[in-house]
Amino acid sequence: MKIVDAKVVVTSPGRNFVTLKLTTDEGLTGLGDATLNGRELAVVSYLTDHVAPLLTGLDPHRIEDTWQSLYRG
């Protein structure tokens, strides 16, 4: 199983909420909250430009490997 899509979703029920939606090649989806109060649009930019491209193609079962890859750059 591989991550094939990573989309950043911004909703605004009174203020901006940032969510990262991952989709696998088997059609499974996962959601993660990425909101940082007062800096929501900066988070959107970072996720879109840097994180989403790194996640595409990774195995979603390998959570620790993914975390280490993102943390260590």
C-alpha cells in the first residue's frame, strides 16, 4: 500500500482549520489536524510545498519511518 495523494484542506467555521488528507492506492483515507493558531496559512504553505510531496509514495503502515524522514529532513 502506498500514499498516492496528500491534500491540504482549509475550513473556516469562525477561524481557519487546517487538515491534511492522505489517500492510498487502495482507496483508504486518513485525516490529520495541522492547525496552528494565528499561523494557519503558513502551515498550509509548508504542508503543500514541503510535506505533501515527501509523503507521496510512502507506505502508510511505516509510521515511525515516515516520522523520522520528516523530522530529519
